[in-house]
Amino acid sequence: MLKYLLSRLLQGVVCIIGASVIIFVASRVSGDVTLLLLPPDATPEQQRIMRHELGLDKPYVVQYLLFAGRAVRGDFGKSYRWQTSALKLVLDRFPATIQLAVCALVFSVVVALFFGVLSAVYQGSWFDSFGKVFALLGQAMPGFWVGLMFILFFAVKLGLLPAFGRGGLKHLILPAVTLGWYSVAAQTRMVRSAMLDVLDSDYIQTARGVGVPRWILIWKYALRNAAIPLVTMLGVYFAAMLGGSFIIETIFAWPGVGRTVVEAIFARDYPVVQAGVLFTSIFFVLSNLLVDLAYGFIDPRIRYVR
Amino acid sequence: MSVAPPSQSAAAAQTLARRRGKAGLKGFASWLLRLPWFPLLILLVVFFCATVGPYVTPHDPGALNLSMALKPPSWQIGGTAAYPLGTDNMGRDILSRMILGAKISVIVAFWAILFSGAIGTLMGMFSGYFGGKIDMIIMRLVDIQMSVPALALALILSASLKPGMTTVIVVIVVTYWTWYARIVRGEVLSLKERDFIALARIAGCNAFMILLKHFLPNILNTLLVLATLQLGSVIIYEASLSFLGLGIQPPDVSWGLMLSDARPYISVAWWVITLPGLAIVLTCLGSNLFGDWLRDTLDPKRRQL
């Protein structure tokens, strides 16, 4: 187990280094930042001084190593726009992103368990067919458009929920449901097929024969095993929600990392973009790592095989 | 590579029908009935809009007419028959723009899937066939690629390159090739131990010929299914990028861009924000359903795709 843990950790580190290379290269191919930072009438001499100050006249490898060295110490440079530490800017917005992603995850899991179990139990009924249609539609709808439709319906037409900003629980509902929306379909299908397998298994048949009440049988004995695939995939879904937050936060003007990065891209504020994307990637790798470890803890059979 | 002759699925289904003892004309008729007509119809309409559509749009999709701005669809009070689906904030005809938008979606999806399929297949075949160091390097690349959230990578790339159609295609290829690489690698690994591969090697085939003539035909079905199933998500991806302003740029038209333009008018004009989105949903629904059907017909063992 320890050996496995170490090799997975090492793999995670390699991934994060790779991600930092991608981010570094991507932000260097964009052209000369000095043209953006200096007034348009700057002389070539001023440009040269600026480039020297930013270290842009050094070879790329050296530039990367400097970038990586500073990044490890949490120094991504100052935001061009706000003149404060880029990392601090990202960290300040991070709680809002986590809040949104966690709420979206809870929403999607609750809905998926409920609908997944019911459509397995009543397999072939109208409820099951409805679930199938719902899943098909869910996967065909772009998340941002679902968000826009929610705004149109619940905020504009009915005036029930606020469409923008962060505040009380009411502000959280629309963005969280939108962010969770895309995963609901996949999760429901996963729970449904796991539940169908479990309901067929011997121990459930035995329990049924012994006379265990139906709802205890389903919601306690069967669900425990049927939820394993979903639980082990939670990290993946969480990571997907971090990725989706870029666009959903922009739509709902949610003050999180995603919106900050998107705004920074338009302002060509590269330190903030680099800090935000690398930070998200690290979180992404960590959640995937947790998934692998969770496998071992939740399902002992896997642990012993390794 | 991801574009196989259309007769292939037909041929596969026909052999299937024949095996069930329904050969000949009757078998063909029953095969026709079992085609997924609803998704096929959607895809045909989209394809028609993308190819012929731009020449027959009712209005010039780029023509501004501020006196006709934000007219509702014709069935609503205030709508006119001249603009069946209404107009946007600049008085441009929504129907014409949606037709033109189909063209961009189809072009982007075609090239993106073709290149990501080709690159991913090549990488996956090398990885699976040669193993060892090559395998390790390629699979680490895949891991690294997947450790950056797809949209974050897309954002950083499209911010760095000049936004536009080529950039969108590049971004999608960079994100999607890993899917093909992983799946093709798995297929190659399982085929590698089969006798016919060993025989080909004994007969003196070099690695290139083996991959091309013996592996590729065997994974073509899987590739075709994967490509069809990804069509929908590629279209959504392009729309998302364009919506954020990092994808297709005006004067080109795309459904995502239309939504982005329409966003400020969400409280006054429901149609500008609903209709282009419906086009995306229907297209994705069509390609997902068609992909499901294709998978069940060609490659039933891959139910989890």
C-alpha cells in the first residue's frame, strides 16, 4: 500500500510539473508582454529595460526554472492590473469557488442517488423512461446555456432567485444547480446500473427471502454497495466542477477563481492567469489522487490485490 | 481516419440482418426501419444548413437593420413574417445567423475530430505496440494533459494564440487526442497477443505495415463510434469558448457567439438567448443518439463509452 501511495504521489508531482510547463509555454507564445505594460509611445530602449527587469531576455529554460522556482515559493509575481500578489488574488477568491463546487457536488449526488435508485428499482417503468430522456437531454445541453435558461426562467420571468453575485443561500442555488447539472446525468446512470447489479446479487435475494422490509432492503443494504462506484468517482466529479467553474462563475458573476482567471485573460494579466490555472490544476491532481486512494479504503478487495 | 465510408455501417448492419436470416430485399427493408430516424434527420438538417444553407439564407446574416432590432419571432405579437425567428439587438435575422452558425460548427467539429482522432490513434498505436519507454512517455503526456482542467487549458491557449477558428480547432485537438490515445492503446494491447498479429510478424511484416494493415482495420469501428459520440461534446466545447469570447470571432457566426452577443438582452428578449441554444441542444442530441446507435450496432462490447 505504501509503495503504491508513493508511486501515485510521484506521478502526481510529475503531472503538476508538466502542467506548469504547459502553462509557461502557453503564456510565452502569446508574444511580447512589454508592449502591453508600457505606453504605446515607449522607446525601444524602455522596452529593453522592461524586458530585462522581467527576465524576458534570458533563455527559455532559465526563464522556466526561475518561474518554477518562484512558483514553488508561492510567488507568481504581481498582477499587472491590481498591483498585488497574483497568488493572494487567487487565494482570496478560492473559498467562493470551493463553496460553489461543494454545493454543486452535494446537489448532483443527492439527485443522482435518488433518481438512480428509483429508476433501478422501477426498471422499465415510466419513471425509468423519464430518467433516460432526462439524462439524454442533460448531456446534450451546454452548461452555460442551462445557466442562462435558469436565469431567464427563475430570475427574469418568475423573479424568485437572484441571478448575479454572491450572498446568502438564495444566491447559491442557481449557480450550484447549473454547475451540478452536467454531472447529474452521468451519475444517475452510474447509480442505476450499479443498483441493478446489486439488486440481482445473492445477499439481497437472501435478505428479501428472510423478510427484510423493502425500503430497508433498498435504501440500506443495497444502496451501500450500489453507491461505491459513485463515491469513488466523487473526486473526478469534483475536479470536473472546478473545471466547469470557469464558465459558470462568469455567467453568474460569482466572485471565484474561475471568473478571476477569465477576467485576467481578457486583461492580459498573465501572472493571475498562471497562478489561477496552476492552482486549479494542483487541486485537480490532488482530487484524482484521492479517488485512487479512496478506492483502496472503501473497497478492501482492491487494497489486498495490490 | 475518423471518417470512414458511410457504407461501412450499412454493410455491418446488413450482415447482421443476414445472419438473422432476413437476407435480400426484405432484410434491407427491415434494416431501413431500424435506422435511428430521429437523430439522422437532425444531423441531415444540420448538414444541409452547413453546406447549402449559407447560399439560401432568407436575409444577409450580417446585415444590420437597427429599425428592426429585437423583433420577436413571427408567432408572437410584434413579430413579422419576414423574420420567422425574430431579430437580435442589431436587427440581424436570427434564422439566417443560425443557419450560418451550423456551418462553423460542422467545420470545427470535422477538422477537430479528424486531427484529434489521427494524432490520438497514432500515439495510442505506438504506445500499445512498442511498449516500454515510448509507452511510458506517451502515457505520461496523456496524464499531464489530463491534469490541467480542459477548459482552463483551452482558456490559456486561446488567450495566447490569436482567437479564431484555427485556434479553436487546435485547442480541441490538444484536449481530445488523449481519449483516442488511451482507448486505441487498450485495443492494441488486447489485439497484440492474437495469433494473426504473430503470423504477420513471422511473415515478415514491418511494424508500420502491421499497424496499418492489421491493427487499424480492427480498431476502426471503435474509432468511428468514439468520433460520433464526441461530436456533441466538441460542438458544446466550441460554443463554450465562443461564448466566453475566446473562440470564433465576428464577423464569423457561431451559435456560442450568438449567445454571447445576446446575453445582455436576456431580460427583454427570450428568443435571442433560447433559439441558438436549442440549435446546440438538438445537434448534440442527434449526434449522441446516433453515436449510441452506432455503438450498439458496430461495437456492442463498448457500452461504457
